Amino acid sequence: MAALMVVYMGARLVSQCDARCYNAQHPACSCCCGGANHGVGLEEALLNTRRMARRYAEQYAQEQGWAVADVQLEQPLHETTRVALREF
């Protein structure tokens, strides 16, 4: 299962957008893409994630009530965007 975006706070994985989301048949999305990749298929989800990963991460952190000082996007590894959130 390919994760397109993973979100870490420190060393802890807090969310990921993967095939459970982009191949979903059910209506609810609870991952870090905020529903943008939900059920759209792999190709469209890849394009969405490349364009909007920072916004997804900032929005997800806000929805979780986290005080985030910085969102760092790391270079994609095998099509996965890793996002590091740093708290205040």
C-alpha cells in the first residue's frame, strides 16, 4: 500500500494518506489530505499531493488543535511526501 503523504510530529507518525483513502468507496475521510484524495484513485491523488502537501498538513494540524510553528516538507522518497510538524 503506497502512502502518498505521511505526517510526523517529532518521531511519532500522526497521519498518512494511502490506498485506504485514494481508493476508498466509503464517503468519510479522516486522514491528512482532508478529503482531497478520497476516492480519486492513485494518479489523481499523486498530482493533488504534489501540489498541495503543505496546505494539507497545515489544515490537518489546525483541525487536530495542534499549535504548529513549522511545517517542513522533506524530499519525496518513492512518491511519498514526508511532513514534519514542529510544535511551539
